[in-house]
Amino acid sequence: MPTTVPISDDSIRLGQFLKLAGLADSGADARALIEEGEVTVNGEPELRRGRQLRKGDVVAVDDPRGSNSAEVG
């Protein structure tokens, strides 16, 4: 079950959300995860850092530490 991470607006960019949810340590880390194909949004691979996420979207990251996910709340 993914952790729900509240946002203040109606949408948030994927790169920003990765940092907010603690799925990436920095903007550079978020960019690398996305470019390497480690990030999915609602189960689909996502390669666009600027992808707009809305409430209810689920972001998952597969990295050497395992898989983590968070829901936009």
C-alpha cells in the first residue's frame, strides 16, 4: 500500500513529487531515476520529469534498495 503524500495545489510535477515523497534525495537523483526508467506512474513507465501528477496518481520507484511507492494526496 503506497504512502499518501499531500500536495497543496491541484497538480505537481513528477520530479518535484519524487523529492517531496522522499523517493529521491535531490533533483539530480530524481532526474537520474526517471532517465534510467526506474519510475512508473499508475503502473506505466514514465520518462518525463515534468509529467503533471494529480491526486490519486501512484508513483513507484524501483532502485537497488527495493521498490517504494507513494500516492499523490
